Amino acid sequence: MQRTVLMCTLAASLVATEPAAAAPPATWDGLVQVPSKKAKLAYLQPGADFSRYTKVLIEEPDVAFQKDWRRDYNRSHRSLSGQVSESDVQEAVSQGVVKAGEIFAQAWTKGGYTVVNAPGPDVLRVRVGIVNIRVSAPDRQTSGRSHSFSGEAGSATLFVEARDSETNALLGRAVDQRLAGDNPNGWRTAVSNRGDFRDLVRDWATAGVRAMTELKSRSPVKP
């Protein structure tokens, strides 16, 4: 778990939007960077053969907020009623882990793959991290009656890693960073925030399954 968190943190830094951010490396742990329409960064193992994988073993997703997000948000909102507590963050993370796992499992099943709990010769191990989460206008009310205003619900970074389930051989990684709920209306509630981030994760899950299907059709990979 600790290794996954460290990898997710590195992944978030690779797609940083600051002008001073370093260019992403051409290789990463033996993987080679390849063009991708589905993610900002994609890396594959040259010669990897995805054609045999018909099942997936999905590890428990890692979910983490942006470092110091709660502190910075609370500094700009002095009212105690508008403060975000540590328990609020932990509850959101716990719920996010469960929902993200369900969404990715549903996407793989819908894509024609069998989700399993044990390694096998035709099983791909998938590790997912949704990190660097930033909520622009959190609303602690669950009734949906109160609201706040922001141009987007927030943002997050996706990290996906694929390995052979039996040998643990690293086959590929992808990193993407997107806004959630980017629309001009700007009215935000607890309900709409959850819905916008849920839609973002669904988009990522669907894109990942489609990418896997494409890789199967052109295996072995030749970056």
C-alpha cells in the first residue's frame, strides 16, 4: 500500500500544470512512453502481449486528497460551519475507495472481462489510484438544499498500473489529470460534487477498458 501511494504521488507530479514542472521522462521503470488519446501520459513494456488476458484482478483503489488541501481551504473559510474536518476527509476517502472499486469492476465487466480475486495465466492485475483530489466548493450538507459557487467541482489525478498477475511483470502505466464537473452553471452542492467526481471516475474506467481492448488487438506491443 505504501509503495502504491508513493507511485501515485510521483504520477501526480508528472502531470503537474505549473510552468516550472519538468518534462515527463521518456522511460519509466523499463516502460516506454507512447502517444495516447485517453490519458495525458502512457507507458508500455515493449513486446508486451495483452492478447491472452480475459480476466482482471482489481486491487483496492488508493484515494487521496491533494496535500494540504483541507488546511488551505479552511484558511480561506473562517466560519466554523464551513470548515472541513479531518473526519470529513477520512469519510470521503473511505467512501471513495468503495465507489471507485465498484465503478472500475462494473466497467471491466461491461467491457467483456471477468473480474476475479485470484491470479491466473489469463489474469491481468490492475492497480488504480485517484489522488491529488481537490474539491473547489465542498458542501457538507447532504440534503442538497444548500449550495456554493465554483466554475468546476474540482480536479483529480488518475494513476493506473497493469501487471501480469502470476509473475508481477510490469506491463504498462497511465497517468491522467482532469477537472470534475467543469460547466458554466457553477452551482455546487454535496450531491452534485459527488455526482461530478463519480462521472469523472466512470469516464476514466471506461477509457481504461477501451485502451486494453485496443492493446489486445495490436499485441505484442511495439512502441
